[in-house]
Amino acid sequence: MTLPIARKSELDYLWPVNWLGLHQQYLNSGEMECLAALLRQVEAKSVLEIGCRDGRTARVLLHNVTALQRYVGVDVPMSYSPALDHQRSEMVAEPGVLAVADPRFDLVIREQGSLDLMPTEFGPIDAVFIDGDHGERAVEWDSRLAYACAQKLIVWHDYCNAGVEVMRVLDRLHDDEDWPVKVIEGTWLAYVIR
């Protein structure tokens, strides 16, 4: 790991979130709180989430980050083949289902997910949360897409997960291209505040 470490104590607005009784799968302990704190810190009004799965993260953040006015969740149909075979079991038949009733939530389904997106499609976006296909090609694409359209914040999940290729991409972007990415201690979250 080559990224600098940010201590949780450096995050303003870090407090417990209300999970609304929803499952806590796919995020480690304290990560939703850190994600919410980062969104509050940059006063994000809009979020693009790449890999929204069942919409749980969107629903929890829309409830806990009161400034949010717009949340775009991007996902794929079941016909999509992720680069890493084990991610197939994480796919859902109804992406965004837990958040779709919230009028601030927009669901975007594309055959190739974020690989079919361009930075100009959504207008100004304050923050991007990347948690989709964790293969190297997709993480690289998602990172550059986010850098082109996120005005305040980019957050990646699974940086410290040895079973995916997020670390490889972020280390290269940090080391070779001087992206100011940090990893939050004790989490798999990496971020850049712009």
C-alpha cells in the first residue's frame, strides 16, 4: 500500500448513521459513517454512485446527509459479465430497488454500466462513489470518469481488498500521476477532496 493514510479523527461530521433497518453487507464497520462524513464535509448536494447494487447505500445516505438533493445510481443488468468472476454473486436482478421510491434518486442501467457513460451525461456532480466492477479496466475508467465530473469529492471502496484490483489502479494514479488519494485508516475507503 502506497497511499497516505488519513485518520478518522481528521474527518469532520463523523457520527453514527441510521441504517433504517437495512442490511449492512458489503461495507465494513464504520465505512458508511466515513462516507457520510466526507459528503457532509464537502457539502455535497449531488452524488453519482457507480455500482449502486440494491440501492441500500443511496437510501441510507439520502436519509443521513440532509444536504443531498440528487443521487444518481448506476448499475448493470444481470447479463453483464464483471471482470472478476466472484463479483457476479454480488449482482442483483433489481438494481436500486431500495432507493427508487425517493424522488431524489435516479437509476441508470447500462449494458456495460459505467463503461457506457461519459462525464457530460449528468451535468455538475459534487461527489462520486466508485463501488462497481472492481477489475482494473473498469476501476481505471471509473476513476477518470469521476475525475472529469466530480467537483468536490471522489470516494472508492475496496482499496485494501486483496481480492480486487482497486489498489493496483489507485497506487498507480497516486504514484505516477500525483493524484492526491488517501486511504482512511481501518477502512477500505480511499478518497480525494478536490
